Amino acid sequence: MRVLLTRPDAELSQLADAVTRLGHTAICAPALDIQPLAFGHQAIMNIDEFDMVVVTSKPAASALVSVLDEYWPQWPEGLRVLAVGEGSGAITRAADIATQVAQPSTSEGVLAHPWLADSRRVLLVTGAGGRGLIDAELADRGIAVTRLDTYRRARVPLPPTLAEALLEPADIAWVTSVDALDAMRDWALPAGAIRNCWVPSARVADHARSLHYSSVRVLPGADNASVLAQLTKESL
């Protein structure tokens, strides 16, 4: 099968290699580019005042650990960290921060986590404009959220070579966010260029259907393991 992979470029090569090893053709077309942002360190300086820290991605995790030693050579005792995705969790754990990973690895997985029941102040380490669902839901629960936007996501135009490659339809497109779907809309692909759209949550699936994807499947999470497990089943 021809599998369109739309993750940011820094995360694509490992996934593409794994897809190829399963016997499929990987088409790498990043829909979003990760661009680091300068961010204030006040929230990091006062990080012990939070009940919980939520780290939403690998770029967010890397940005967090890159500045921690300036203020916290040792992580504050009892401060809980929840990561979205095993990759994010691996980065914080490598910095000796005990971390749990949301299950599933989506905004919905964060919101279902039992730690939120007794949290009143949460630090959300994320990208600009992202994870609005977490912001809104926590506010509804009376939880004070401080955002630390460490990067922005910019839409990536589809290069002519990839546009030509997609004249032959992709059997599957793996798209992990609403923002990525919106970026792909700018590509103006011909009808039928993507036969099946795989996404990590019902929320992203609803958005895909609103953009007229007719065949949409929800996988258990947004991590690479979720799509590789499903591709393995498809290969049997």
C-alpha cells in the first residue's frame, strides 16, 4: 500500500523506515513545520507552584528540559508530569523527570487522566495555537492553566514532486491533528488522491469528514506505534 505520512519533517524518517520495513511505500509529505519560539522563563522559575505539568509533544519536551537546569538542577519533589506520546515522555525521563504518558496519546487522553481530579494549577508546555481543547476543558473544570508556547507550527506547501507523486492515489494518509488537515486542504489535491484517512481521535475524524474525506478511521493514539500496529494488521 501507498502510505502518505504528514508528520513534521524531523519525525518522518524513522516512521517512514518502519513503514517500508512492513512492505509498504512511504510517501513523506510534512504538512506542518516546527519553528522554535523564544519564551519567557517565569513559569519555569516558579514551576514548583503548579500541581501538574502537561507536555504535549517532543518539541515541547525538548524546550522544557533545555532550560530546566538554569533553575531546577533537581526536579521539584512531588510535581507530576504527564506527556502526550511516548516520544515526549522519553525526553523528560532522560532528564530524570518521572513521567506518565497519557492514554491514549491525545488531548482527550490528557483530559481523562485521574491526576486532574486534584489539580488546581496546571502548566501546559505546548505549541502556539495548539491544544485549545485542553485549555477550554480545564477552564470549564475550574483549573487554572498557564500556557508555555515553545514553538509554532507553520503550514508547508506541497512540493511539485510530491504533487506529481500523488497523481497516483495514496491508499492511506496518516494525519495526526486538525492543523495538519487544514494544511493539507491548501494542497488542493485532486479528488480521490487519498482513499483512506487515518486519524488519532474522534475529534480529528469529525474534522476530516467536514473536509469531505469519505473513509476515515480512528486509531488508538497519535504515536507512531498506533499507525504501525494498524499497518501490521492490514498486512496480514
